[in-house]
Amino acid sequence: MRYPATVAELCAVSGASRHKVLAVIDAFRRDDRSLLMPPSGTPLSDETIIDISHESLIRIWKRLRQWVEEETRSARIYTRLAETSDLYSRKEAGLWRNPDLQIALNWRKRNQPNEAWSRRYHARFGEAMAFLNASKSRALRNKMMAIVPAILIPVVGATYVVNNAFNEKAAAVKQLEVVEQKKVKVTLALKDVISQKAEYREALLNEQQLQKAEFKDADETEQELRLAEEEIESEIVERAAPAEEGPPRPRPELSVVDAGTAVIEDPLAAERTNLAALEVPVAYETDPVSVEPADAAPGQADDLAESEDVEPAPVMVADACDSDGARYACIKVPENFLTCANVEGLECVDDTDKFSGGKVYVFARVHAPENATLALRWFRQDGTELRTGQLKVKQNTGKGFRTFTWKSVTEPGAYVVRLYNERDILIGARRFSVR
């Protein structure tokens, strides 16, 4: 019978201190013996499993074989005692008498079992010990009752006194038996309470571990987003130097005309100052991008921005690009500003304007000078602006660049995304819908 056990289990079963248990284990696993595993030199913790090095030791090690036989006999006596106790609690068996009682009492005195050891064979240790005590009490009572007649014969003159004493003794013994039965019931109830408490504690611990894991994931996600925002802000601050041709033209304010009087309002001024408004970092490609000759006329961008009857498409301003290089950012052809289902390798995948909710990718091929700052603005169909973000051009003058970003849009409806150059001129627009 082979029962590998941890160091903690060995300490609990033996009732000895951890120091003494480790001393015994180390003595049997020395390099010149190697009777126990793990081998000498391996650190031992409470969870380390201790086992014999080979099953042949049981056959050739006489002392070990003797210990195994003693353990087998002890387990057999305890198992029978625990099973009888279980039957007794259901009123299907009576208390033990000799010789079973005396064998069990001798076994308990010699082996001094504990609950940690008993769990290997039967879980009802407390009930078994209570049953054994009740059997011992009844045996003592029977023995005393057997002695009483021998006392009554020579003490005939004291019959009345002895009779009263006997009655009182019988009542006391009966009361003691009732107390023992109640004790057994209380022990069973206490065992159930302890078991329920352990189950509740385990469930509570599992719930706390799940909550800790969820909080940890949320903290990691929040930290990643914060680091991404800090990187974007740092990069924009480093590259926010004024252009060589002079200060950038300020962004026109939104105007509302009422009875011939112009009132300047900008309800999105605070949001425009958020340089990290985009939800993911912008990806760039530094290779030159070929562009087609422009066919757009001056003012086409403004007409497109104000019209809701014409499908939005990329536009450009005629004097924004020239043959020697771009003085201001522009888009040459409609195919250079798209909404996509995804972007791979800086190329639009599945050009579409219909989405089912989730990420909406925007892809652009822009001809722009170095350090140009572009603004990407998202609108609902009714003109309500959802978000404004800025893109920084990283190419030398005369080279194009490709960029993409995305926004999570889940609410069904029609939307418009517009791209403005550093002069606040609309250079690209795209309408899409979410089902």
C-alpha cells in the first residue's frame, strides 16, 4: 500500500513539528541511502510530495514491510469502527462489546490516531471516536452492574441503602447515555456546519480571485491606453514647430447667422485641443506615393461639406498641389480616401461604406509637405460632430504618405468622416452607414 504525501500532510498525521519531520526525511534521502524522493539537495516545502524511491523497497526492507503491515491493520480497525459508528447513528447497529471494544481501545491507545491520518481511510473520525467512548461507557456500566450483586449478598442488612444507591446509579448511567447520544448528535451537526463553512469560504475565495483578475485586466488596459496617449502627446509636442512659410492659418470658427448678424461660436473648441483624440496610433509609410492629376475646381471642398444630397467623395483645392510639390496637403483622386473593413500592410481591405457596427477604418493617401497637420472629424448625418483628431505628416516636402485610423461606431445610422489640411480646407470626405 503506497501513499505519497506532502510534507504538510506528514506533519499533520504524525503530530510532529516541521523541523523534526524534515530531519527524518533528510536522514532517509541522503546520497548514500536514497530511500525517499525527492533526492538529497532538493529543497523541501510544505507542498513537496514525499515518496519511496522504488516499490521494491517494500519487499526487501523488512522494517518498512513491518510498518506497512501495522498501518494496514490500523486502517482496517479504524475503517470498521467508522462504518459501525455510521450505522449506529442511523440506529442500524448497537454499541460495541468485547472483544471488539477492547481491540479498538487498545488500538487507540497504541496508535493515538488523529483526524489528519483518518482522512486517508474514512472521513467520520469525530463520530467514530464518540461511538468508541459511548461503547466504553456502557461496558463500564455493565461491569459495575455485575459487581453490585456480589456486594448485595454479603451486605444483606444494607439492602435498602444499596437498592437506593443502585437506582440512583442506574439513573445516572441512563442520563449519561442520553448525554452521550446528544453529544454524538451535536458532533454530527458541528461537522456539517464546519463542512458548510469550508464550502462557503472556498466559494468566497474563488469569487475574490476572479474579481482580482478582472481588476488586474482593467488596470493593465487602462495603463496601456494611458501610455499610448502620452506617446502621442509627446510626439505631437515635439513636432508642433511652426512651418517655414509662416504661421499656420487659424481654423475658421463655426458661425451662426441670425437676422443678418454673425455670431461666432465654437462648441468643439475644448475637444479640438485634445491631440490624442484618435483611438489608435496612426501608421505611416515613408515611400513616395504616386498621384494622378487633379480635376477638382476651387471651392469644390466647401460645396461638398455643405451638401447632403450628393454622396461625399474625396476632393481637393486646385492650388493646393502643383508640379513642383505640395505647398499644402491635398488628395488627388477619390480612391485615395476610403472607409474600409480593415487595413493590412498599409492597404485598404474591403473598401465599403456599409458596416454592421464595431470598428470603422479610414484610409488615406495624402500628398503633403513636411510637418503638415491634418484634422480628421467624424459627424452624424444630422451634422452633429462626434470626435476630432489630428494627424501629423512625417514625410519630406514633395513625398506622399499613407495613413489609417479607426473608430468604434455601434449606434445604427448614417455618418460622415471628413479630412481637413493645415489650412482647414476639406480635402476628403466619405459617407458610411451602420446597420
